[in-house]
Amino acid sequence: MTPVIQEVKPRPLSGWKGAALVLGIVAFLCALAMGLSALQEIIGYAAASLSLWGVGIALGLWVMRRFVMGYRYVLDGEELRVSHLYGKRVRFLDCVLLRSAVACGTPEEMRLRFPNARVVRAVKKDCALAVMAVAFRAEDVKILCLQPSDDLRAAIVRAVKAH
């Protein structure tokens, strides 16, 4: 069987929007640094420095998740592999053996059915595809949320119903 591969990527920014985003972030961090240096006498040098680093790291993570990171879903026979995409780099996230799948449906249905299950999300908020959840047994029940295309969704549902 040929593997079914799908990638969910963020919409690319145009040149002007990308430049405006970078300039906005730099301006925000400069203004924050000036504001914290003025407050340095009150809150202390260490607190001001740590605050600037914390906001900078949080902003970097937000930019990565919103504008850079995507997901790749690969259904190869009995195995569904989910990976992070950072540009062209692929980092493994999770693997589901479909014979260990218990149920599939919407995330809300799976949370009601398995309230104590750990949820692994591999979805983009700005993607038009509907979110699907697959509950499977590892050590405990885990719920994997993804945004499959119609072909991949049908293949997952067939595989789950077969077991």
C-alpha cells in the first residue's frame, strides 16, 4: 500500500507583511527594554532582565508556532505518524498504530468519552480543514487531534472501524 502523506502548513506571509511583522517585533522589544530600564530602580536589574528575556522567548515561540511550524501526517498501512514541520525540517511528534485505536470523531466527543486522556494537538488554527480526533491506547488512552484531508480521513476511519 502506498503511504498517504499530507502536510498542514501555515499560510506564507507576503514580503511586506513579513517585514512589518519583524519591524513590529523589534519595535515592541525596544519599547519594552526602555520601559523596563526605567523600572529597573523599582523592580531591580535581575527582574527587568529576566522579564525582557521571558517576553522575548515567548514572542519567538509565538512566531514559530503561528508563522513557521506546520504538521505532516503519514498513514502507512497500520501506522499513522505525525511530525512537526519547521520549514523543510521534519521532527517526529507521535505515532499511532491503528490497531490500538479505540475510537475517532470530533475532539469534543473524544474528550467526553475519555475525560482523563492526554490530548496531543497537531492542528493549525488558520487551516480550513476540520479537526478530527483519534483516541488510542498507549500506556493509557491518548487523544490525537489532527486536520486530515478527505482521503486521509476516510483511510483513518476505515482502519479504525476495521479493528
